[in-house]
Amino acid sequence: MSHGVSMHASIEQVLLHNVPGARAVAKAERDDERRGVDYWVTCDGAVRIAIDLKARSDDYSLRGEDDLALEVWSVKEKSIAGWTLQSDKRTDYILWYWKDTGRWCLVPFKMLVAVFVLHRDEWLSRFKHREQTTPSGNGGWTSECVFVPRRDIWAAIYRRFSGRTFEEASRV
């Protein structure tokens, strides 16, 4: 469920075939997108799972950089935290999808937020990060992402949620 390659599959097909119990996939409405939902996956028992899509045009794993872009700041000028720090989003899973290769990675959102809060400063000091300025009529805004290797993210999730005692998990 965590990663794969799907050269000719659509995002809908990736979700339908990799979310257990998935029966249907639908693009979210505009209001849902503002709350962090790009797709709804309807599963057995009419349970709906919210997916936030992070599509990237270039798959840098082809250059040896197998990372996931985690947003630190959404609007740096206004101190608006990035999506990776917004635990109140409706999102259940994040799906990264690389358009040029069809590779994908599906990560539980709440677990990702928990480990990002724990490791943000460390990851910012260890890994490449970049600011991006988006122009607009009122001057624009700056966002910032850190590019964390997938293995580091999964290792952090495993360490944090591996069934340790509460005291052990709190120290990770």
C-alpha cells in the first residue's frame, strides 16, 4: 500500500487497486479541495477516505533522489504553516504521484504529521529544502518545502508507531 509503479494507470486506478476495500474513486468538489481532499475513495460499508494528491511532473528518483516534498510553510510571509503541519485537514492519506514515470507513494496523513512535527528541524538541517515565490496581483507569497527521502519518512513512522510503550514512543 505504500509505494509502487503504475506506468499506464490513472490516479483513480492507483487508488482503486491499492486502498483496501475500495469500491469507487471520485474527484472531490472545490470546497473539499480547500480542506485537503482531492479524491474520495468509497470503501466497503460506505466508508469514505479522503486523499490529498501531490502530483509531481518529474520523478527525481531517476536521478537518485527518492524523496517526498513536505511543505513547511504555505505562506511564509503570514506564518501560515504548510499542509504537512496542518493536522486539522480532512485528509486521511497523501498520494504522491510522479507523472513522468507513473510511480506513486501513499502515506497515512495523521502519522506523517506526527513524525514531521517530531523531525522537522532535523530534516530541515539534513535535507535539501527550497522556497518558491508565487506571484499574484498583491505581490505574491513564499512557500517552503523540505525534500525528505521516502525511507527516512517510513523509518520515522515505524519508530513512532511500532507499538512501543507510551514513554518510549514519546522520546522518538
